[in-house]
Amino acid sequence: MPPLAALPCALALLAASGLAAAEVTTPGTTARVEGAQVWALPPTPNGLHPSQSWHATGSAPNGDIYVAGMDHVTNSALYRLPAGSDTLGLVGDARSASEAAGNWRPGETAEKFHTRPLWAAGRVYVATMDSSGLDTGYLSRRGFHWYAYDPATERFEDLSAREPGGTGLPHGGLVTLATDPAGAVLYGAMVPTAEIVRHDIAHGTTRSLGRPVAYDRPYLYAGRFMFTDARGRLYFSAGNPGSGPPPDPAIYARLYVYDPGTGTMEPSGFRLREPRALETGRCLRERGICIAADDRGHVYRFSEAGPAWTYLGRVATNHPDGFVWMFQVAPDGRRAYAAATSYVPGAEPSALYDFDLATGASTRLVGLADLDPRLSSHNVHTGYDAWDDRGRFAFASFAGDGSSGVLLTRVDPERVKAGLAAR
């Protein structure tokens, strides 16, 4: 047994190796409606009690579901729900992994893993965002750390420990990730500058690609969803009417495109309904399409053929002034499932909606509180592109005031529909 003074370091090493993390598991609770289950994200051995989960659900090709939890103050952690399993387990946390790599400074924090856990090159990647404000506050913090979880070795590792200064860039955090078609490069959108960064997986190096010259303010809301096409070009957006002065539609009601072949970053011909960055989405490579939505539920389809960009309609929910931060596109590309976040005091709990991607029609399926009564006090719902190998999607829920833990809900939409019909 290690001396008492050495115990925190020993625990950090164990967590980074996956041994301590593997012992932190929790079973699911069967929902009131057949076809759904709910898990509470457990605390970490070093004291993190997750109270939030921002756009931080994702999945691996084999159907494993990943979700990140954070307290928006000190630390962030990554959890896994293995394919075919009903047990959610911790795979690691930022502080433990960085301490094990000798890359955690006194007083350092990792407020969020805001990035959707992204599968690339056989591992799952996340990155930190340690200052959320669109101001100069980020300059007083270390830059973002890249982390990767290898399911083959069960190791959760701080990759940035090998980069200059121990971070991807000296300052700033990442709010979303994307990968190229070959899975060799990671792209990130930075807060608060809305710069695009590029991480070479093989060499472990990160650099800033800059940002479009058209952007007219130094600090800017960066889109929470971006994607690459079959040629490796990256499409992204920025701006939001709820963040700062009203954004100019001529600048922000459009997608921008970065071409790695030419190194150019230019406006695309793809327009948005309003100057509101993309928030959620999913690319179906085999079908040659990507479906994306903004935080008011305006839905778009990108098609490789052409390429073309089409507006499909708006998701209608029981909170028309709420935010659509949970939007799950089905594998067949025919429909999506959504729930709204509402900050209105005393508002009714959100419901789950089926959105027909061909007609633009929204159908209410079931109230989330009818799945699990705990969801009645969880008003924030987030997550996109998180599907297992059995046609089930997962999303995270929590209280916007930070007063709750985080719940992960997994839904089999066909079984839920059948169960509701049988009633």
C-alpha cells in the first residue's frame, strides 16, 4: 500500500490506466415506457460530481455510447455505455489523466468537455473548454487539452502533455470537433475567438488555421456542429442572436468552408435562415448527406451530389421559444428525434418529438417526465449523433441552475412508439 502522502498521485495513475475508472459503474433504471432506460452519471474517485453535460454525447462504430459530465467549475469526466450493456462506467477524468502525465498545474481547472466525444483512428477524443465567456477571460487560463480514450487498452490519456506548453494552443478552449474522411485529422472550433484548429493525430501536433476574414468582432459564438464532405472540406458557422450585438446576416447567415488542399477559408454558397450557427447534426457518409439544425430547430440537409444545401423546416415543440440542443438523426436519414430546453420558470417538462425529414412535420411522442419522473426537474437536454448498434439513441439531461446531477437517457424509438400504441 502506498504511503498516505502518495495516495492522490497513485489514484491518478490508476485512473489514467483505466483500473480505478473501471470500478465506477452504475446500472440503468427502466423507464415507465417500454424501450427507454435512464442512468445517473456517478461521481469520480477524485471528487467530481457531474452536474452538467453540454453537447457531450457520442458513439463509436461498434455501438458504444459515450457521454461527458462536468461541474462547470473544476473538472470533467468521460463515461461509456458499452454496446449490448446496461451498465454505465467511468473511463477517466481530465484532472486524473493530466496529473498522471505531469501536465496539471496548481489551481488548474477543466470546466467542460463541451465537445461531442468523437471517434477517429480507433480512439474517442474530447477536449477541454475552461473559459466560456466571449471576452478576454480566456487569456488568464491555460489553453485546451486533448484527451483520448482507447477502448482496446482502456486508457484515458492527456495527449497534450507532449505538445509545447502542455496544451493544444496557449489559450482558448474547444467547443466542438470534427474529423476528416480518413480519420487522420481532428478539427476544432475555439472559444471565444471562433478560430478553427487542426490536430494531426499521427504527429500529435495542433495549430490554428485562423478564421474567416469576414468575421467582424474579436469574440464570437462558434457553431456547435461542423462537418467535412467526401473531399475533406470543412463546413462551419458562427454567430448567434442571443450572444452579443445582433449578428450581421450578410456575414453570419451562411456556412464557411475550409479547403485543406488550397488552405483557403471562404464563404460558401450555403445560406442559413437567420444568422444563427449550426448546433447539432449527423453525417450519413454511406448516403452522402449530412443533416444539421440550429438551436431554434431550423433543419438543413447537405448533399454530396451537387453539392446541395436544402432547408427542410423547423422542429415544432412544446417550447417554441426554447432551445433545440437535443437532435438525433436516425440511421436511415428519414427522421430525427428532438426535445427542447426551456428556461421559463414553471414551464411544463419537455417532450420527445419525431421530426419527419421528408415532410418537415413534427409529432409529439411522449413527455420526458413520463419516461422518468426525475426528468421533470431537468430542463436542459443535449446531445446529437449518439446511436448504438441496436437503433437506440442517447441524450443527457440536467437542471440549468446546476442543482441536479446528470441523467443519461437511452431510447429505442420504435419500441417506445409500439409501447405507446399498445396503451
